[in-house]
Amino acid sequence: MQDTKLDGTMADGQQDAPVVLDVASALTRLGGLKKLYVKVLNGVLADPAIQREELDKLLAAGDMKSAERLVHTVKGFGGSIGADGLYKIGEQLEKLCRENAVTPDVVARFHNEVERTLEAVRGYLAEEGQ
């Protein structure tokens, strides 16, 4: 069995799973500054906005404006760190919050993508010895 990288590619370059973290593109956006990338990743892990409970509380209270801002923040994290799946579902949920049309399935997909991203971030940081 071949080893799978964090980005979902196999050692021979074949795709095994969708890319969660596109480290190369994120590093390109950050001018190749790996230390900055690691700092950003650690910041994402520490930010309370990334916690599932925060969004769930806002949605349960019907505070769509605050939910939209929180999702916007998380979407921005996705864009900054090369987590395109998180960015895309964040974009969709942000729009639904703005329109007061949030559906449970989109919220579940958002939470799932957040968890996949956090797992990939932790894995990357562990690989880097951070």
C-alpha cells in the first residue's frame, strides 16, 4: 500500500482523495514564506471562530448577521491556507446566512469541511514538527 500525502496525492502522483490543503498554492500566495504559513495555520487552530459550537449557537439564536460574519472569517481562513473546499462551502453558507435561507445540509457540509481542514492542518504541522 502506498503512502498518501496530506494533499490527497499518492507517492506516484495519482489522486487518492480530494485535496484538503493545497500547501503549494498557499505558499505561493504568501511569497514562499513557510514560517508565515505555519504561523497562519497555528492561528487558525487557535481562533474560536473555527469551533463548531460558535456557529451552532448563532444559528440557534437566529443571529444570521453574526453567523454570516463568522462564516466569512472561516472562509477567509480557507482561502489563506489553501483549503479550497472550505472556502467554497463557506462562500455558499455565507450567502445563505445573508439571505436568511440556511439549510441543515449546508451547515453539516460546512462543519464536515471544517473538520477535514483542521485534521489536515494538524497533520501538516505534525509533519513539519510544529
